[in-house]
Amino acid sequence: MTAADHTVRDAVFAIVAKQGKVDVGVLTPASTLKDLGIASLTAIEILFEIEEKFDIDFPDQGADLDSGTLQHLVDAVEGALAKKNAKAG
């Protein structure tokens, strides 16, 4: 895992913790928003904040909010960033 990977993960975890009102220390890559007790509306707010922070757009199926893990969310962000960078390059 590179430093950039940690940066994306840390930023995603920080957003989830802030929006979900949970301690970032309890978050793991295997955590799901559902496990953390984060409601659907809050999950949507999390996605909007992530999109804004990274200046990306998730495809509708890009982030599985119910059963997807935080690692899946981080992977989706990294995938969107890679596509964005490929278009820019």
C-alpha cells in the first residue's frame, strides 16, 4: 500500500467518521456503513462529501452503501481518481 493509498483511505475514513458521528478509531476496511449504524440519508451525504473532496463522480452502482465495506468505498474512490487522471493525462 502506497502513501497515496493511505491518504485516500484516511480521507474516506475521516469523512465517514464525521458524517456518521462515529470514532474514526473503530473504522476498519471490513466495516460497512450498515454495521456502523449509519442511515441511508447519511450514507448519501458521505458519498456527496467524498465526491466533492476528490472532485469525482461515482457511477450509480459505484458504491454499494448497504453491504459494501469501507475498503470497497476506498477502492471505488481510487478507481474514480484513476479514471479522472487518465482523462486528464
